[in-house]
Amino acid sequence: MTQEEEDAVSRPNHPARHGQAQQQQQQVPYEEVTDTSEKSYSVTPPSRSARPSYPTDHSNNSSVVFDPDDMAAGIDLYFKYCHRQPIWCFERDEVGDYDSLPEELASSILALTSRFSEKRDHMQLYSSNAKTLIMLRIANGTVDITTIESLCLLSYASFMADPVQDGNVHLGQFHLGLSLQLCRSATLDMESTYAVEDPTTDRKKRLFWSLQLLEQSYGRQDGLLSSPNDVRRPTLPSSGNQMELDSSRAPPLPRDDLGTSTPSEPGIWNTSVCLGWVWSQVRKYVSDCAHNILKEPWRHDSTYAKVLSDFMETENRIPMCHRYDSVKFYERKMEELKMNRDYWAPWLKEQFTYHAIPTVLNHPFLYIVGAQHNPNLGIPNTFWRRSSEQALLHATWIVRMIDMVVDKQVRLVDPFFGHVAAIAATVHLYYCCAAAARLKHKSNTDFAKCRRFLKSFIPCSAACGALDRNLDKMTRIAAGSENMDVEDWMPSKIYLSVPLMWEILQFNSTADSQEIPSAGLLDASLTPAVPPVDTSDSSTLEIIVATSPEITINIADGGQEAPTSSYKKPQSSSSGLRNSTSTTATTTAASSSSSSSSRAAVFDPPTVEQIDSLTFNTTPWLYADPSQLVGIGDMGYPQSEPGNAWWEGENFNNIMFNQF
């Protein structure tokens, strides 16, 4: 792309940030740990005007002294790393007057942002001060919107934090639950509350949906007391006239016009909230699968079908102005991305969420394990092929997004991105033993990219450090050896650790599975015991590769007749293809030995067309040992047309998903 073409790229209706770029000394440590090539961009919030006042009731015996420079740096860091990514509690003009900020809000801002500065060792002090003042507010009956905002910030800080410093996931979930209960007490969860406009109406909406975003990504999905998410489903405007069934239950989304082309279109943060709700349903689906609660996914009344329907309905309501081909993120200059981070950070969150949903929903691991426990889960060929294609396709798109983020040097800190990278890594790990050399090499390369991207979150997220350690353990188990070089790893079979796979897919944000899960919140008498991780052979699935013979099926009777002999592709098939079709069948030595003689397989090397075929390379020649499964059986798939694989050359850019 030429310089002139780059200069011509512009974003309509895309307000740039106000103010000049500043370098804050407090940002240096985090920048050095991650990538010193990026020049940080931060904004000094303007002095606020006409802001509604809130009672402060500052404690006279507080041991925390707020330096104006520290507050300025902390607010700069908040708007650089946290604002709308994902939480959106307030705007710059609402916190511009540092001296007027309630002390609990000031402490919470610094507790969240100190991890990005030289004041990292002060996180515990700021966090403790904020928690004390918040509890005093509750005890004195003086809770206001800034109190709940403070809890929101503390909750997000705990989900990212080092448990030794300022908490863990359980403490974060407590802060989140307390915030939601206070919202309920103030009826912020009811649409009628917003019928009458007041100066804080939009701020209340932003706070409520920020809490929902945290709940969607980090809330508990199991347990009897876990609240159903259906009652908090956000809705986007529909182009049709159908009634919005949930509009009377959930409060309206806040006003957000960044990147929109018309006033009626929802902003990018609002669309990411709606996709986030679908993501929460995917997390619940994975939790159910882990507890062997799985209805056949191809059934119309299955959870899989419902989540997929919600996903497509949400996608259908996202306006074209936010879609991949419209915004052309890959053509944007780095300086433009920094200047308009308020738009691009939630846009990236939306894109990663969009591809994470079908990646997890179709993850081969879910159905391999499910087939062990549910006799009805003899996966139909059509579903297995389609789901495995979807998992690989969207996991590849996640790597594509990672490549663009790295290339544009966009700094991200939300642990959600690290989690998505870890999930994509498990899919690519699965395909590292593909029969096709090109797919095997691609999967190995993509796996390494996911690992590197995940590691970039470790300096600011202990939870991502735990994900990285679990992925490292799983990789070594997969190789069957403690000595391996991931970069050059090209196995013929792998071993998948079932417990570690569940930990990665469910992501409980704990720093380590063996650490006390409620440190900083519960007394030892209430601390739940941590079950040991099962490392026995029975907790490992052996994934193998089978070469694929070619067989014929007579389609005159609709393909009902079983094949009677092995088949080699004729040199000239111009007439034969009119009455029959060629298909590949997946089998293993173990399964072929038990097959009838009429279906004996002759193992021939795959043709070049097969190697380059998406159908050939994504159908389950990869699956667990048949003795571990119930009802998989022999699988046959139509032969695909010759041509390059979808992940090679220009084909990848032409996939239908680039419309999003």
C-alpha cells in the first residue's frame, strides 16, 4: 500500500481524541516489559464543567495521600488501557477535576492502573483504602453511583491482578456481585428507571452494562446460585418490525455513536456488549459439557442450536459500518489507531469475540469427550465435518487478528484476549498432527503465534500467566515427552490432557489451580478445597492420524447402499462421475481390523487435490482412539474439487467471513 493510499484512508464520523500526546514516566515499566517500539499515547483530561456533584465524606483518618501528578497519570492510564476496553464507567470530563473525585473512586482508579506504572507496589494500599471506604458508604447508607463505579474498577482489577498483590477471581466476583446487587437496589436493572432523564442517566447505563461485560467474561457459570443471563440480554435495533421480547426486561444501552454512519445505528461498544452476551452463553455451554450435560448438538432444541441462533441473530443486527471489510483495520496507520483507541479497542474486542464463539462452540474436544459419556453422541458425519471446519476456520481468523494487532502495535491488556488466544492454540494443537504437511505446518506456526501473544499479557495479568502455564503443560503432554521444540514440532499423534483442556476452555482466572481460591476474602474455615489435577493415563486422549482411502458410493439410491470395495480414482472420469461420486473415508488400524471384509480399506497415499482440500484436511482423520469413543464408526465425505487450500495464497482473503 503506497503512502498516498494510506493518507487517503479515513474514518467517517470518527472523532479523534482531544489533546496532545504525552509521555508519562509512570508508563515506562509496562512499556519496557511489553514492547518498547510503541510510543505511548495518553491524554490529560480537560477540566470538567457542569458536572453533578456527589457527596464525598472523605475519611479524616485516611492514610492515603493523593499526589496530583499520580492522579493525572492514573487517569491517563485508565483512558489508555481500560476505557471502553471493556469497562466504560465515565467520560474524561466527568473525572477531569481530580480534587472533586470521591476518595474511594480515586483509590479504585489508582488500584487498577498502578500495574501499568512505577507505582505498582502501591496497588495493595489503594485497593485496601477503596474497599474500606466503600464498606463505610454501605454501612452509612450513602452509596451513590461513584461507589458502584469504584466496585466495578476493583472487580476488573482483581480479574487481572496478582493474587499476592490485590486479590483473585473470587474477590473480583464478590465485588462484581456486590455491584450488581447495589444496581438492583437502585433499580438500575429496570428499563423504567431510565424513563425520566437526569444528568446521570447515560452514566448509569454505561455502569450497568460495564458490569454486565465483566459478568459475561469472568462471572461464574456453574453453581445453583449463578443467575440466568437471559434476563439481562441486551438488544440491538432490528431492521424488521418484530417485537423486542427482551426490551422490557433489560435497561437500554448507553448512547454511543463512535464509528456510526447514521444516528440510528448502534455504536461499537454496544455491539460488543451484545456479542459478549452470546459469549456468556458459550461459556455456560462449555460448563455444561464439562459436567456431561450435553444434548445432541444437531437437534433443533439443543443448547448448541440455541446459542448458534442467538449468535446469528446478533450478527445480523450489527451494522455494516463496523464490519471487517468496511473499517479496513489492516489499512489504518498506527497513529490513527492510537488517536481513536476509544473506537478500535472495543472493535477488536468485538472481532475476537465474534471468532471465539464458533471456535469454542465447534471445538472438537467437546464432542470427543462427550461421545465417551453419551451413547447418543455418535457424531453424524455432516455435523462433525462442518463443526471441525468451523473451529479451524475461526481459530485461523483469530491468528489473523493477532497478526494485525501485533503489526499495528496495538497494546491490549484485557485478559479476555489472552483467553481467546489460548483457546485458538488448543485448536491448532489439535491439528498439529494433520496428515497434510501444509496444514500441519500452518497449525504449528499458528500455535506458536498464539503462545507468543498470550505471553504478552503476563506482565499485567497473572490469570494469563496461569493460562500460559497450563498450555505449556498440555503441550508437553501432547508431545509425549518433556523435551521438545515447539517451533519444529511435527507429530504424527498427540495426547490431549482432559483436565488441562477443561481449565483452558473454562478459564477461571485463578493464578494457579493449586493456590488458595479465596485468598483475600474468606476465612480458612470457608475456603473450598482444591481437588488435585488428574494426571493418570485415563485423563489423556490419544489423537491419531489415519490415511484416507478413496471409495465409491452409488448415489442412484441417495447414497443408501454401503460401499462394496475400495476404489482408486480413474484416470478419466468424465462419464463415471455422472452416476457416482468419490468420497474419502476416515479410519484407523484399530477400526479397520474390526470392519467387515466388504468394507476393507486399502490405504493409498492422498492425492495432491486431497492434500490441498479443506474438506480432506478438516474432516476427522483426527480423532481419539476408537476404543475411547462410542458410535463414531466409519466416516465418508465427498471428494472436493482441485485447488489451493483455503489457508493458502489469496483464497484466505476471499472467505465469506471477511464480510464481518
